[in-house]
Amino acid sequence: MDNEQVDLTRCGGFTEAMKIAALAYDRGLPVAYLNVTASPHWLNAIPNGLICEFVAEESTNLREQITRQKPRAVDGYLAIPEEPGLGIDLDEDAVRRLRIL
């Protein structure tokens, strides 16, 4: 099955992503998204959301280091955070430690 993979960080944010999702919907295409922080919110807001790719490799743990919340898939599903904004808090100490100037 063909689908559109939209990256909110590269396409121009939520507004542009909504336009892309609408174009895909008009063509009968589902939409997948790859960023685990923003994607549950966005995919829940469109009628043609397909999947949220969640990579759980040990070597890809940057999100685990810089956020206080640790998203986990349960029975194949990610919960949509209910806190304000994206529902995450940055670990400012970790961000400072990992910052490259």
C-alpha cells in the first residue's frame, strides 16, 4: 500500500503537514509519521493517519536522554500525551551536557 511519510520537522511544521495530509486524504492515501514526540498528536488530528513508527533500538536513545517522559509502545500503541504542548519536558541538564557549541 502506498502512503505518505510526513516529517513535521522538515515540511514546514503542523500547518504544512495538515495540507499534505489533506492532499493525501483526497487521493485515498494513508499517512505515516516518524517523529515519536509530535506524531501522536498530529496523527490523531487527521482522518487518514496510518502508523507512528517507533524505533526502540538501544543505539537510538537521544530522546531518552533529553526528555523527562519516556514514550513506550504498549501492545503496539503509543499513548497521546495530555500535558500542554507536545506533552514532554526537556531535561535541561541533559541538553546542556549534549550541546555542541
